[in-house]
Amino acid sequence: MVEIYSFKINNENEELFYSDLKPLISIKRQDIIKRFRKVDDAKRSILSEILIRMIIMKRFKLKNEEINFNSNCYGKPFFNGVEDFHYNISHSGDWIICAINNMEIGIDIEKIQPVDFEIAEQFFSKEEYYDLMRKKDMDRIEYFYELWTLKESYIKAIGKGLSIPLNSFSLSVENKIITLDNKKKENKDFYFKQYNIDSNYKMAVCCYKEEFCIDVTQFTVEDIYREMCIE
């Protein structure tokens, strides 16, 4: 069963994030965060790793210092120690989300905001772009983010990053039915599900089995602080 966890950032807890949680992530991640120009990006990066660490600690009864991560040759991270444990993380705006499963999985969330549709012409397939431009006004913007999150979740599930061009496959959503057309006929046995955790965001999950959770589990800063900082 695919499990999905989420955390909504509360700016009132900013000091807590940095003073107490930052030292709990890996040194490698801390070094990367030092190069971030925007505080919000650093905050999301810290909390993304904290969220998956908390999930692993609870699931496998491990201490934080016992958790190590690695990444494949395409940069997709994984947890060292359990072969049938796979996870993927995405963040946008106020939200951080994490999907876990016993098989490869991908998840993506995007905040809905004005977009230049030339991006779609460049990165979407011809079929996707045609379907998109048939939409009107706000429907077009929402459909853009539906397609974008679905495509990103698919790419992330495969785990090969952008070595797979976004316009090399097509996705469509019609009456809530999601259809994948992979022109190379590779990795075609995938299933998708969309979740609505916030009306200002679009979110999609992709995996090998059609076994999705019904609801998204949401953690609060108090949950995270209690699990990670209080022994």
C-alpha cells in the first residue's frame, strides 16, 4: 500500500526549524543548504529530510544517527538498509510531501500560479500541448499543473531523472481517468493517483501497483519536534 505523509510549513516556527532540527540532518545535506540563496528553500530542504527520517525512525525503530541515505547514478536518493523500502519527496510553497512503498514510487506537488504556456510547448508532448491549449482560462492553468505533477511523478518513479525527456511520453486526464502513452512502450505498467490537500496546489503520485492510500497523513511541527528532539 502506498502511504503518503505531509507537513505544512508554519513560518512562526522558523527558529525551531533551524536551531533544533537542522543539526539532525546529514552533514552532506547541511553543506548543500549553506549554498542556498533563499531561506525558504533551505527550510524546505531541512524539513524534507527531517520528515523522511522521522518516518524511518517510527517504522523501523531506529535512532536518527543510525539512518544513512545514498543515491543512484541519476541522483534519486534511497535509504540504506532495507531493500523493499522506497520513498520519494516533493515540496512546493508551504507543503512538503513524502510517499513510501515497497516498490519504486514518485510523487510531486506544485503550487498553482500564473505560468508561461511556452513551457508546455517546450516540455510537453504534442498531444498534451494540444489538449492543454483547448482549455479555457483557469481550467488551462489547473490542467497544466495536473499534467506537470503527473509527468514529474512518473519520471521520479522510474528513477532516471531527466535522462527521460518530458516530451517523450504523453499523459491525459479525462473524467478523472489518467492515461499514459509511452511511445517507447517501456515502463508502461504504472498507476497514478491525484490528491487534493490544498485548493491552491496540484499533487500526483505514480507507482507500479494500484494500491493507494485514501487519505494523506499530516504531521504538525509538534509531532516532528516530539519525535526528533525529545527523547
